[in-house]
Amino acid sequence: MKDLTEIIGEGYEPFKALLLYRGRADEYYIESYDVDDNGGLVNVHPLSVAESQSLADSLGESGEFRASYQRSRELYPENLLHIDRGNEGNVLWHTPAQKVGLFFHADLQIPEGEMYVPPLLWKAGQHALSLWALKGDSRPNMDTPLYHAPFFNIYDSGQVCLGSVKRNIPIKATLTEFMALWQRYFFESSFSHTLFDEGAKVIGMVELWKAQQQSGKPFPTKYLNKNKYTLKNIL
């Protein structure tokens, strides 16, 4: 890897310097200096909002500051809902009811195999995944109510406990690849334990998935439990 001196020498020129001040109450003030042709600091002024945004955009587009899936040049998938281009890099998308292969820990005594799952809302970043259920396949809007995803290994908040799931999302993954990999990691994991209160459920998780495995029918959305979130709350 090249050192900083080599990188700067390859066509980079200084144009601005920043001086940060910190107050007693952890308040900050940033002073901006322009750099003249002789390397001198001129035009001292408070860093403006426009300059701050330009700096953030530049940093976000360079090196590993922004993962490739956030700046993919492919057409956006139709089920994409939102991309957070900040540090978290979260992507929000939905999937329709579908039949997938599910795997369960032996202690649950649920036969593994293909079965129907409900429509789902996915939120994933580089290191974390959250999941909620939907009542229909249509594209959700900001006020669409969300339901607890009826799977093991998920907290009340929707966050998925990834445990020992091995994840390897390439640094150059496209947006479509990023979404597909997270779905694969989730569905190919071994479901093992309940992380939220089942007391209010009409049917327990074990019974629910045993019935799904036996019936081969679409997921019964009447068993979904509504939570306190809408899409607006999780953006």
C-alpha cells in the first residue's frame, strides 16, 4: 500500500485547512482557511453549511468511506424503498410472500424444508439486519403498519440476532447483490430460539412453523402480531 506522501504527490494539491475549537461544554466551532498558490492560509471564516456538505460528500465517495452498494450504478430494484447514504449505510426494501427453505435447530423438532413466509420489510447495513412482516405484497408507504416478523432469533425491535452466521459481503457488491446476500444469510441460518414475548400470540412459534411445514399453504397473516412501528418510524 502506498504511503500518504506518495498519494498526495500524485496530483493532489492543498486547497483548504480547518481548525477545530472545542468549548468547555463539548461545543465545537470550525474555522476554515483557504490555501493560496504559495501554500499560505488566507480568507479565514467560519465553516459554512455548504462547505460542510461538500466535504461530507467528498469523504463519502472516497475509498472505503462509502460501500459500493450505496453508489451502485445499476438500475434500482423495484422493491427498493430507501438508501441511507450516511455512515450507517442502511438499505430498506420489501419482499412479497414467497416459498423458501428454512432450517431449524434440532431441539425445536420442526422439520426443515420449503414453506411459505409472509411479505417482509428488510433493513440492512454493513453489519446489522432488522426484519418486520407486512400484511400484503403491495409496496408499503410511510404509514403502512408493521408486524413482528414471525421467526426465531429476532428481537421485539426487529433486530435479527445473527449469532454465528458467517457473513461475507464483498466490498464491491452491487446494491442487488447486497440485498440478495442478506436475504440468503437470514434464510440459510439455523433458527433456534425466541427473543420476544410470545404471551400475546394466538399460536406459538413452534406450532406455527410445524403447521406451515405440513400444510404447504401460503402463510396465514391472521397470526401476525402488530407492533408499534410504521415504515416512517424506522427510516
